Amino acid sequence: MPAVAKPSPAANARGRRATRASGDDRERAILETAEQLLEERPLSEISVDDLAKGAGISRPTFYFYFPSKDAVVLTIIDRLVAAAAGSREQALKTLAAGDPRAGLRQGLEDLYSAFSSRRAVTLAAAELRMTNPEARALWAEVMEGWVADVALVIEAERARGAAPPGEPARDLAIALVQMNERVQYATFADESPSLEQDRVLDVLVEIWLRAIYGTAEPN
Amino acid sequence: MPAVAKPSPAANARGRRATRASGDDRERAILETAEQLLEERPLSEISVDDLAKGAGISRPTFYFYFPSKDAVVLTIIDRLVAAAAGSREQALKTLAAGDPRAGLRQGLEDLYSAFSSRRAVTLAAAELRMTNPEARALWAEVMEGWVADVALVIEAERARGAAPPGEPARDLAIALVQMNERVQYATFADESPSLEQDRVLDVLVEIWLRAIYGTAEPN
DNA sequence: AACTTTATCAACACTGTGTCGAGTAAGTCA
DNA sequence: TGACTTACTCGACACAGTGTTGATAAAGTT
């Protein structure tokens, strides 16, 4: 027989066990507690004990379900990311079908709403990214996905003559996607200079359209 | 006589005392240690003990000089910010004088180099901003300064007919300045999708110029 | 030489993390 | 049904890090 096999049902990602017994409820309770507490205060001000208490268990028992506080948040972020990936698929389809400009606006809109509907989690993701390599990698994957898509769209628009040439499509895409991330974060966090919720889309769309389709003619 | 006066020479900002004795060297040693360690690892992996050891003192003695690790970094950031403010002044002058487009590129260039020359500190600032309100406020001030300047420039260019109308100048300025922050951070941190050092300026300048001077004509 | 200011650190109290090992309760099957 | 396994629980511990206290020493001041 093979050396080791760890025949547990489903050694799930992020190092969290895969229960099937009543402990399943506990796991859910921990995740719900985390989401709820994140609405109230930043991740750095939430302790493992807070999560355990919120789920009605002791701190050591928490570690039966998750290897760390970070793992809990990572699990939550996973879900957000999956939802957002859905938005991206959708946006790409819209874009491929009709008018790219309308599609682009639609895409940015979907994206914005995907994250604004989970404001607290989005902010926690940004916080975790600072200290946790796994969170960084996960986010990088997400960003890479969008950048690749956007670069394709820009290239297609240039190919059919709708967009003027300019800096490499991928580079443009990186800057635009990162702009969206930052602008949206600032708005969610209600930072000092930040756009009002209802202005975000108009402004981003104008910049995207001008950056992709516009030229800055001399004088 | 007035109730209390705290006649200490200069009750300096950020809660750090104003020494004049030999302890002045220690203070500098702590700051230098911090900058040096930040080149090696993120702020979250540097402890007060590391700073004390690096400065050749014990941990309690550290607290004689600074009230916390954060205060040390805040002091360092203060300097970076002051230098960057100088860049901004300079950029504004260049902009007011000659061709706004050339001035704009010059401004973005100065800004970029101000931060890239202190990469480690810039990254630490971003990290600290996540958990420390003072760092947040300081950064907000910096951003506000640039946004205000950029908004003025955009309005001036629109007024003299060089730039087309569009979204409110301030909103545009916020998005553009935040884009720069994010793109530069990603490059400094060598994030997964990020621009190469030598591509950052070209890409940012193109987007700025198009966003300010370009129009996205139909089709 | 008495007195103040500056500087130093051992020892402590506290908060938070993660682990160990002893337990219980419920299910499996011989 | 009783021995055995698996899922689950938590008290007690060991650690790492923060910030404070109080005693002390070394300069500088009058």
C-alpha cells in the first residue's frame, strides 16, 4: 500500500477539515460570526476568542475547525471571489455579444456591485492581504483574471480599429484594474479623499473609455 | 500663572519626546534600525524588541524614546511625506509655467521617484495605514493635497479649452491619484499583476493624458 | 554637596496565539 | 452488549509580544 494516504473524506483546501457530523453547524457558526463581527470592526480587532465565543465554543475547540483566524477569513474571501468570478464571466459574455462600450459599463457595474454587497469582507480581504501570503496569492489570481480579460478586449478593439494604438494592452489593463480596486476600496472604507458611492461608476467608466478609446490630441 | 505648562523644550508631534542630550543618538539609532529592518521584512514582522536590540538598548528603554513601534514608523513616514510634498510644490510650479502636458509628466515622474527611492518606507506606510488611524490621517492629508492640485489643473485646462468637459474635475482627480498610488504600490511590492518599474510612468502618463485631454468619440 | 534631569533596565502584568492531553458522547460492529 | 473507533470539547500550558513600574545610575545645575 502507498506510504501515507490520509483517507479523510475531503481534505479540503485552506487546511480546514471536512466534517459531516453536527460539527458542520459549528463551522458555519464560526463563519457567520466572523462575517458579522467584520461588519462592526476591522479584522485586526477580532480575536480567535471572539470567534469562538460567537460560535458558542471554547478557544481550543475553535482550532478543531480552523487552523487560525486567517483561515476563517480566507474561506469567506474564497466565496466572495467565486461570486465575483461569476460576474466576470457574465461581463465577458455581454462584452463579446453587443456594443463593447455598453458591455464595459455593464461589466464594471457588475463588478462594483459584487464587492459593494460584501463591503466588510472586501475590506477584510485588503487587510489580510497585507500580512498573509495566501490571501495575497488568492487576490493576485483574481486580479490576473481580470487583467487578462481586459487586455483581450483592448486588443480586440484595437484590431477592429475601434480603439487607437498606445501602450501595451496588458499594461493599460493592469493600471485600469488596479485603479478600480483602489477607488472602490477607498469608497467602501469611506476614506478621506474618496468618491461618493453613486459617483464611482460614472467616473471609472469615463476614465476607462477615454483610456481605451480616446486619444490625447496635441494641444 | 497658567495652570499647567509642560515647559519641555519642544513637545514634538507624534508623542515622541524632544531630547537634546546623548539620547538624541539613540533616537536616531532607533529610526535607522527601523528603516534598515524594513528593507528586510514587513512591519508586522518587526517587534519593539528588534528595534531596541538594533539600537543597542533594552526594550523598556525603547519606550523612553517612542511610545510604540507605530510612532517610530510614523516619524519616518512624516519625513517621506515632507519630501514628497516638496516634489508636489515643484511639480505645480513646472505645471503653472510651461506646457501643462510636459509639466504633468514631470510631476508624475518626480512623485514616482520620491516614493521609489524609499520603497521600504512606502510599503510600511501602506501596511500601517490598515491598522493605525494616525497613519490613515497622515496619508489622507497627502492624498488630499494632490487631489486638490490635480483638480485645479484639470479645471484650468478645461477653462482654457485645452481639455474637454466631462466628470467633475475633483472626481477625476481622485480616481487618477488613487490609480497612481495603487499602481506604484503594486510595482514596489512586486505584486503578481504589476507593471515593470520602467513601464510605470509611460502607462500612467498615457492614462492621465487621455483621461484629462481625450474624449472617447462614438464608435 | 545637595538636587534635578536624563537615561537605563529587571521584573511584572496583561493580551493573544497555538498545542497537549485528558476526557465525553455517539456511532460501529463483533 | 461491550470493546473499539471517531468526532468533538476544553482546562491547562508554553510562548511571544506589548506596555508599565520602580529602583538605580550617571550627568548636569545651583
